[in-house]
Amino acid sequence: MKKAFTLIELMAVVAIIAVLLGIITTAASNSIKMARSQKAKALCACVKQGIETYHAQKDEWPGSIGKRIAAGTVLSRTNQEGVNNTTNNDKYILDGTEVRDMIREVVMETIRNNNPLMDISGLFVSRDQGEPGGRGHGLDFMDAVRGTKRSKKKMQVGEMYFGYPETDHGYFRRFKIVYSVPTDSR
């Protein structure tokens, strides 16, 4: 007589496989989120280093904000987010255009003058502005400049927005930069 699986044995095997797949999927999802989080931190550190190196070399901040600070223009937007219902007159939150100009100037200085202010090869860029709630996709700087198999259209630095992949879905998010107004006099 042939021995065969009973329906209960088959259901038990399917249930075990389903539980194992659930564990593997959760672990993989957490690993992807952690990788995106680490990439975002690394990109933030890279951009910060590039901006600070630019400032150290040229004694001014890159972009339009640097020109305004050098001219002594008063920065009027303070603590836009109203953290803890307080305002802080020593902090100026740059808007998206100012952040883009600042990073673009550092990137152009790196490319034009072969001045290694930061590693631009790992930047995460998009044609999309990366507005909150948006679902824009980004790609590596070098892929954007060279084009990819999926998208042959190459991007120029002037049309790039610079940012990082969000942890949950990997959508493009732009950087936020806060300038702390120096309170000491020279």
C-alpha cells in the first residue's frame, strides 16, 4: 500500500513555509530600511563635509546664502518649523532653492576645478524636487550623468535636485540645511 500525505500534513507544511517566509521577508525589509538609513546618514555627512571644505577654502559659504551673508544681509526666516512652539533667532532654515544652489556650487567646484571637496559619485539625485508626500525616484549621481539602461537621457547638473532615499520606500527626499547665525563678533 502507498503512503501519501494527508491533508493535515500538507497544511502543516504550508503553514511552516508561510511562517518562514514571513520571518525572511521581515528581516529583509528591516535590512533594506537600515541600508537606506545608513546611506542617508553617509550622504548628509558627505554634503556637510563638502560645504564645510568649500567654506574653509574660500572663506564664504557656497550658493546664494553665502553671498547674502558676505554682504551682511539680514537673514529673516527663523525656526520655520516652530519646534516646541519656540522661535530661535540664531537659526535660519534654508529653503529648497538655497539648498540646491549651495550643493550645486560645491558639485560644480568639484567638477570644474578638479577640487575634491566631496565624493560626488555617491550623491542621490533626481529631476523631482523631493517635496514631502511626493513619490519621486532618485538615482546615483554617476548614473544620472552617464544615463542608464532604463533611461538613456542624461541629466545636467543644473537640472539636478540633491537628496537622499527615505527609509520606508526609498523615494527621493531633498536635504534640509539649517544655518546657525554666529553670535560672537570677530
